[in-house]
Amino acid sequence: MKYDKKTLLKRKIKHIDIKKFNSIPLIESFNDMAFQSRNLARACRIYDMMLKDRDCTVILCLAGSLVSAGLKKVILDMVNHNMIDVIVSSGAIVVDQDFFEGLGFNHYRGFVNADDNKLRELMIDRIYDTFIDEEELRICDNTIKIIADSMKPGAYSSREFIYEMGKYLDKKGKNPESFVLAAYKKELPIFCPAFSDSSAGFGLVHHQTEKKDHVSIDSVKDFKELTEIKIKSKETGVVMIGGGVPKNFVQDTVVAADILGVDAPMHKYAVQLTVADERDGALSGSTFKEASSWGKVDQSYEQMVFSEATITFPILVSYAYHKGSWKQRKDKRFNCLFQ
Amino acid sequence: MKYDKKTLLKRKIKHIDIKKFNSIPLIESFNDMAFQSRNLARACRIYDMMLKDRDCTVILCLAGSLVSAGLKKVILDMVNHNMIDVIVSSGAIVVDQDFFEGLGFNHYRGFVNADDNKLRELMIDRIYDTFIDEEELRICDNTIKIIADSMKPGAYSSREFIYEMGKYLDKKGKNPESFVLAAYKKELPIFCPAFSDSSAGFGLVHHQTEKKDHVSIDSVKDFKELTEIKIKSKETGVVMIGGGVPKNFVQDTVVAADILGVDAPMHKYAVQLTVADERDGALSGSTFKEASSWGKVDQSYEQMVFSEATITFPILVSYAYHKGSWKQRKDKRFNCLFQ
Amino acid sequence: MKYDKKTLLKRKIKHIDIKKFNSIPLIESFNDMAFQSRNLARACRIYDMMLKDRDCTVILCLAGSLVSAGLKKVILDMVNHNMIDVIVSSGAIVVDQDFFEGLGFNHYRGFVNADDNKLRELMIDRIYDTFIDEEELRICDNTIKIIADSMKPGAYSSREFIYEMGKYLDKKGKNPESFVLAAYKKELPIFCPAFSDSSAGFGLVHHQTEKKDHVSIDSVKDFKELTEIKIKSKETGVVMIGGGVPKNFVQDTVVAADILGVDAPMHKYAVQLTVADERDGALSGSTFKEASSWGKVDQSYEQMVFSEATITFPILVSYAYHKGSWKQRKDKRFNCLFQ
Amino acid sequence: MKYDKKTLLKRKIKHIDIKKFNSIPLIESFNDMAFQSRNLARACRIYDMMLKDRDCTVILCLAGSLVSAGLKKVILDMVNHNMIDVIVSSGAIVVDQDFFEGLGFNHYRGFVNADDNKLRELMIDRIYDTFIDEEELRICDNTIKIIADSMKPGAYSSREFIYEMGKYLDKKGKNPESFVLAAYKKELPIFCPAFSDSSAGFGLVHHQTEKKDHVSIDSVKDFKELTEIKIKSKETGVVMIGGGVPKNFVQDTVVAADILGVDAPMHKYAVQLTVADERDGALSGSTFKEASSWGKVDQSYEQMVFSEATITFPILVSYAYHKGSWKQRKDKRFNCLFQ
């Protein structure tokens, strides 16, 4: 195998289009089967219930390397068709992956058994079977710095900063297929509770190192804003891809509302697509049943699906898309709450 | 929740029909993505290569509770459309599940958090989220005894015994949707290398307890016969659902041929759908790369897909079905080798 | 890295000696913790209860590559100190690994990212991070043939054949550290319900190919004999390492007794060390709670420990060894039942 | 089962003391075995190498419910015996668990199959098999608010805030067994890159809701400070328990240093105890080999151990404690860097 950059970065990752296949027949068959197929079918129905429920705000939680894996268009379609109202994500998905592609860069099909030392020498980063050009990532890091440099110093929520990223893409982006951009246009809030833990962190550290008066990212503000959205919503439903900080963060808003003296209901609907399980006691695999002891998730309409998301997430969203319940929904434009 | 048998055994498991949905668009999208979606797409292409290769005998390995989970028709369609030439399976799938349904019984949608003590009192058996009527299983056990009682005493391979089961269903079965029956009609061999480790074991122990001259199941004969099929085949491809004994057994035939002095090639194609992984050193999750050190599987066309089979198996077979390469294949009728 | 056989097969796997460290303090600390440490502590206590219970027959189930991983001495000590009364195992552990070492051969420390094509050319087999000399394995296969050739033709249980293997080692073995040998001497039965699915299969196929009147391995007889042991035992306890056929086989004996008209109690005690889980519906990870719906395992004293066995198995047995409850036990010599 | 608070919150979780058992003999045996036991042995040796290397700063990464599971004293001993120099953790471990116990509260042994609706009514929270008094947690939340209220408004790193928490415990704590307290006394920095994603979030949201001029938590400052520590250290080693944000955050400091124009070496040593694996492409299970393509971790001395941490973490630290290499280390007092 020849290790040069041109050869290795040849085949682009292509994003799956959930509008081009209809998973309803598959899911309807899964419904009367067993194990994870049946769980996936129930998760699909619960997601569709969220979309039918006029009172329900739908929150999408994202963790894992989803955009680099070809799932960007799935999220983009959810934004564009009012299938979600809020996104809570790990930083990498938003900055290193979606925003990165919005700047005109790509992810590439790689392979697992690569010689990682040779990759490093070529400045190619690997995520399992996917390759990224580190030189392009550095441009992305620096773009974050440029955005921060242009902002008024002060403490921002990640949502506010990501809004600025959307604005940047709107003006200077090179690929319109970005959910950061689409969310900006639709005033749909995106939160990254651990924002610095991403390419954004590099740019912002650089920014803070250079400037005494600078932008800071206040994760408390994130939590406060998301709790306000929870409070404004009559009911809430959560679609979780992976676990991690976004899962915990969203679950916690119910308790946060309570602490602020507001009697907000538990999340009425919840589905999670994950490979984690509960046996090590970690949050990512903890069951919704457990979450109901904390007063966070109602047990009536919850479903964990223990299967890998690159397969199950497009199937879930294709089902809901073709069911069409989203057609009666409007964009909730939650960003406007905070202006 | 009311625990009575009628209430609990109400909703039958229905078997998915891979002819009623076309997974080609999904798989073609998966092809340029990452992680397990891409692995599944490659597994689909490799399976299709097996079907296109005129020299290739295709062996299906089955482990896990697949038929009770609604996958019977998938296997049945593979038999009926010449998409496989040999089955190697755990005993339960063949006897407790497929043959059991051939006798007119069913599996039922249950639930995970059942009160298992109450189920036991009602003679309801649970497999994760699926229920079975133990009284019906006892009839199945006894049918095996009846078949054994009717046979000439001696040592049989499991294949020979399962052939008799097919014959029985042909005469007295109550549900034609059985791959044991279909395989019988098409002279397609089914091996269960651990045959007694199933409902068959109960019937056969009962048979042997009653009769001094009796039927015995010689697993060496199984291995000998399967090795002969391997030797007769120019090339072989393996489709594995789960791991366990069937995986090992089929992989071992290459070495067995060698020991018999025949220079049989490694399995040219191999795909496995599994949730196991290699980190505990057990065979079920061992990689095909590892198997190539043993001289069992060629590394050129192999793919493990780490995802649960109730979701991935129907997608795999629907892809190959709609590709249509099976149309040029004939039934190999390997049972005739041994007559 | 130089790929020659001498370099690659240099560092022998050494078997851990549970008498040389005392895990009681560790386990007592684990008892008041959480997750798998607490589960392991409870499994230890349940195993000790089995040993204290005068009425209890203890069955050890083995699956996975345990002996090649350095756990042979653990099993050997269990046999020699009357800590178990019956072994039910996958074939490879008994034949390819323990008997193989009894013939004077060894397993070797290897590494995961080996070039498997080069290994194959050198006739080195890989199990995850462990290497085996395929040429030595062929001698092992052939020894099985020699044993079979020397036996009176007929149908044998795997137990009977393994007894002959013990006898062979007693005469011609080159390493006394073999549990096949120790079990032979103590009349402790070893069953391999899928016996041909191992190195034994190779030797026996060779034997059957050469001889018209030959030895066959009747797995029904295995089941019948094990059920008789279950029936003779007032109570039973099961220690399972991994899942697979041994787990199912032993669980099934309760039902088999019932079918033979004997009202045998469920297994009173059960512990399993495994990495599998219940979410795919397969038997290996199915819970004992589920098994109680089938009437196989009592729910009072059962514990699954979800953690890898090379770490947990020595800790479990060291605990029970140092507790000393085995000192009051005698060898049950169940082989004598069948003479 | 009686569901009242007194009955359910009776048996306290007790923290394991790694000084009271010596895991060196166990680990030395594991060294010549296979699979995860050998991996754990290598991880132990690598951790000991870190402690022997005079130039090495040791960073401990924590994710999962470790303190509630009885691992607090392990971390405390690492702090007190200079076995680590920096902690990077999920928020819950630091705030909801360690600080919470410092306030005099406890975690309790619970059970997995609890009725979570009844628990919620009693204000008992469940983590797998562990119970927590939600009313006590609310006091913990409010204590965070009290601390924030007492601070000068402005943007703080989580490290600075946690320092204040240590100071609070020093004055008003009710249980001296707290690593937040011990770290405060030794000027050892603790970072929580997703600080609001914890009980701290509740208190801080409450604080910000009440006060216009308030404390905010700037995660960029965290990243900047941790990068400075990386830059000041000649070499670095990382001990990771679980994955998540702490793993990524610490790995990223190498790149951050590079972006700031400093040529910092990759992490020279790295071990991770985890149950996650690489197959879903998520960061938690990504291999160190992969991380080396990003220029973050050197491949020479890295080891992943795929096994659950409540079992492996105490064994790892007991080994290093009894090896005694920490005796030559001094406390690095990195907090002083930022004064």
C-alpha cells in the first residue's frame, strides 16, 4: 500500500439521504419480531408520536463520530423538515465535522489496520475506518479563532457561539450542506455542553492566549438556556444517538427546572440508539427506567435500542420522514427566546 | 398485569419477508459511510459475490434464537431460492424453533421484565422478550422421540436425523413454512454439530432410556460428511449469523480435508453478523484475519459486521435477493452425496 | 519483526496458581462496592455456599480459550481439591489445549497485530494474542486417532472417550499438569457435548475414514449420563466460565430429568463469568432469571458477573480455595456410576 | 420488599483500600497469561514506569460512576501518595459523589431490579445497583450555589471553582475522606471540562438566575490551563478510567500546545481501563494506536484494558502502590502555576 496523501484521501464519505429510501415496510416487519429489531420498531413509533404531539418539543442528542460517518444529511433533514427543535451535541460533531464540511472540506474512506505512524507523518488523522486531513482541520481551528476574534469579549453560551458559526458559514461557507448553517437560518438552537472539547477548543485557546479581553464559553449559561427551553415547552421528547454528556445534560434539565421552582414534567418521550449497556454503571448505557427514579424520564414511552447508530439512525429517521407527521409541525425558533 | 396463559400468549411473532422490501438503496448508501454500516454494505457485496461465483458452495451458519425472533422466513427464502447450499446450525434453531413451528406451534411477543417465577408456574418459557408455551415444547420433544423410535437403530449424523424430521413434517406437519421441510424437499443438508443440546436431546434421551437398541447421534459423522461437501466443492463461502459451534465447525472443515490428504482451499468468502468481539479470545468473536493464520479463511473477501442480527440479517438477504444473482444458481442437492 | 518460528514461539504461557495469592481481602472489599466488583463478590460467596452444602454436586462449565490463556492450573486445582465434581466443556479446552499440553506441548505469548498470512506459512496458529504450533496440534489430532484406533468399535459418550484420553496421558503423557489426567485419576467425569468441534474431530474423522467398524461419539449418551448425575445429586450448583453449549447443556438436565419422570430440583446455585449480555437474545448472555422461567435455575442463589474470565476466574477460585470449605468435601467419583 | 427510605438506605457503600491487599503476585501471574489479564499486567507495568520516570507528569482521567461505586479511597490514595499530579474528571464524580460525601453524605447498596417509580416517590435516585438520597443531593446542589454566591463575579475555570470547593470542605466539611479536599491541600489541580453537566450545574444555574453579576465557568480556560501544564511537563503519562470527555480533553492538549507554537511531545505513556471498544467509531473506545495518527499518544508504552473498572482499577493502583516507585516522587503543586 502506497502511503501518500493523495492516494489515501481519495474516496469521500458520502452522506446518506433518508428521503431516497423508505424504511416503513422494514420497521413494520420489525414490529412483530424480537430483540433489537422490535426495539428499533418501537423507538420509531415513539419518535413519530413525538412529532404528532403538538405540545412536544423534540430534542436531538448527538454523541460519537456521526458526521464523519456519513450521517450529516440525516441531521440536516431533521432540521429542515422541523423534525427536531433543539440539538445538544458533542463538540466534535458540530465543529470538527459539520462546520468543517461547511468550510468545504471532506472526510474520507480509510481503513482500520492503517499504519498510524505513517498517517501521522502525512498529517492524516484516523477515526476507525475514516481519514481526515489534519491540515484542513487546522484551518477549521483557525476559523474558530477568527470568529472569536471578531466577537465582543464576554461570556457566551456555546449556543451563542455556534450561532456565530452559522452566520460565518452563511457568508463564507463553501458547502451549503451543513446543519450548523441550516439551524442558524431556522433559529434552531445547538448546544455543546463540552464545547472546548473539540476543534473549537483549539481556536478558542489560541484566541484567549492572544487577547486579554476575550470570549469565554460559559457552560452554565448553556444549562440555563436549555432549562428555559424545557420550561417553555409543554412536553418534551428526546432522541439520543449515543450517550455521554448530551444525554446527561438533557436529562438534567427536568431537575434544573425543579430547582428553579418550576414544576416541569419529566421528558414524556425518549429513545436512545446506543451500543453501551448498564452493566458498568456509567451514564451512557444507563436505562431510562433508571432515569425515571431520578424524575427525569417518564417510563411510558421510552425505548433503548442496543445497536450501532450508522445502521439504525438513518432507518429511524427515514421512517419518521415518510410517516409525514412532521408536516404539521412548525419551526419553534427557540433562538428567538434569548434575543 | 394479569398473568394467565391466554393473555400472555396472544401476540404471535411474525416472520419478516425479505421479498417485500428492497434493501439495495439502503446498502448502496451504506457503502460510502463508515463503521458498521460500511461493514454491512461490504458483507452484502461479498455475499452477492458468492452467489455469482459458479464454483462456490454457500454454507449458512446459524446461532442464537433466530427463528423465535422472526427470522424463519429469511432462512426459508434462502433455501427456496438457492441462495445457500448447506446449513450448519445450533440445535435449538432447527428443532425447538423451526421444526416446532412446523408442528403448528408459535412463538409469542413477550416482554423483558416479566416475573419469571410466575411464568414458570404457567409453563411459559422466556427468551429475552419472547414467550414460548412449554407444554407445546414438550410435544415437540416427544415428536423427536416418536421419530427416533421409528428409525432403525444405529449411529446417525444429525443431518440424517434432521432429514427424517423433514420427512415427518412432509407427512404430518401443520405449517408448511419450515426450512427443515424445505431443505428436505430440496435435498439440502442441515447439520447440528451439537444436536443433543436442544429439544432433540430431550426426545432422544427419552428414546435411549426406553430402548437398548437405539438411535445415536454421531457428531464425528457430521464432521466427516461436512468435510466431504467441502472437498466436493471447488470453492466455498460462509455466511455466519452469530458464532459458537457452527462457526468453528465450518471453519475446521478446511483443516479436516487437509488431514484426510485433500488439498482443499481455504473458505474463499466469509461474512459474519455478530455482537461478539475478539477481546476475550473466544471463538465467536474471533476475526477472520485470525482464522487465516489457521489456514481456514482467506483474507481477500471476508467481513465481520458487529451489529445485532435481527436488524442486519434481513437487510443482508433482501439485498442479495433483489440483486438476483441467485437466479442462475441450481440446487446442489448435497444430501444425494450420502445416499 | 522477524517472522521465524523460533523467535515467535519463545515465551511460554504460564498457568496462574491460585494457591499463591489470597483473594479473600480483595473480595471482601468488593462486597460493599458496586457494579461488577460487587457481583463478583456475591458470585464468590455463592460458590463457597456450594462447597459448604454437603448435598450439592458442583458442575464446572467451560467455554472460551481458557487453557491456552493460562487458566489450566486453576481447573486442575479445582479437580485436585474436590472443588468440583463434574466438568462440561467445549472440545477445544479439553483436547486442543489441556490434553495437548499433557502431551508435552505449550502455548506461547504472541501479539494481536500479527501478520496472519506469514503465521500461516510458518504453521503458527493465533488465538488473539497467543500462538500455537500447528505442527504440534497435528500430533495431538493424530494421538486422538491412535486412541480411537485402539478402542472397541461402538458408540461412546464424550465422557468415555475423554476417560481413554486420561488413561493415555497416564501412560504416555509428558506433562503431569493436565486436568484430563487428574480427572481420570479421580473418576471425575468430563463431558464435551460438541466433542467433534475440536482437535478430537480431526482425529476421529481420520479414524472413521479409515475404518468401517469404528468409534462414534454419541452426544445423546452424554446428555443421558449427565442427566443421571443430576438425578443422583440431591442438589446441584453450577459454575460457568463463558456460555455456549456447556451452559445450555447443563441447564437442560433439569428438564431432561423431568421428561424421564424424575422430579429433580432446579439448579440451586449458579454463577457465570461472561462478557456476553442478554440484549441479542442468545443463550450465552441470557440471565439466570430467564432460565428460571424454564424451570432450570433457582433465583435465590444466582449471580452473573459481566467481566472477562482471565481476570475474574482466578480471583473466584482463589477465594474459595482459601476459604477452605472444600476440605470437608470428598471426591464423588461419578465415573463409577457408569461402570 | 418494603419500600421506605430507611430500609432502602441502610447499607452504605464502603470504599476499597488498596493498601490493605497487595496485587503484585496476581499481576505477576497475569503477565504470562493472555487476553485482558495480560493487558492489565502490562498496564500496571506502564503505570509504574510513569511513576519511575522523574520527568513524567501523571494525569488521571475519570469517567463513570466511580466514587458512588466505592473507588473514592483509591483516588484519594493516589493524591496523597503523589501517584498522580493532575485529575481530569466528569463533573458527577467530583461534585455529586466526592464533594457530596465530603459534606457528610453517603451512597448506599441498592439493587438493579428496583421499582423506579416507587424510588422516585421516595426521592431515591438509582445508579444501576446503588441508591442515593435525592434530598441530600439537593443540599449538595445548594452548597455549590452558596460557594458561587460567595465568589467574585467573573469567568473561572472549573479548576478554580473546584479549588473553592476544597476550601469549603476544609472549613465546613464533615468527612475528611475526600479527594477534592486532599487535592486542595496539595495544590493538585482538578479539571471538569463539562463541569455544568453535574450537580454543580444545578447550583450554578440557580446562582446565575438570581444574580446578574455572577460566576461563569469558562471551559476554554480549563483547556488553556491544562495545556500549560502539558507544556511545563517534560513528559506526560495518562491513566484513564473510562473514556468520554476527559479522555479526549487530555489527548487534545498535545495538539493545543502545537497550535500555541510549542513543540510538546505526545503523551509518552497511556493506559485505559474501559469496556468500550472501537467498533462504533466513538472516542471512548478508540485505540491509542488511532490516537497516535493524530499525534496525541506515542505507541511505545500504551495499553488498553477491556474490563470493568470496579475490578481492575483497585488492582492497578494496589500494584503501583506496593511497588513503591511513588516514594521518590514529590507533589508537583501545579495549582501554584496559576496564582
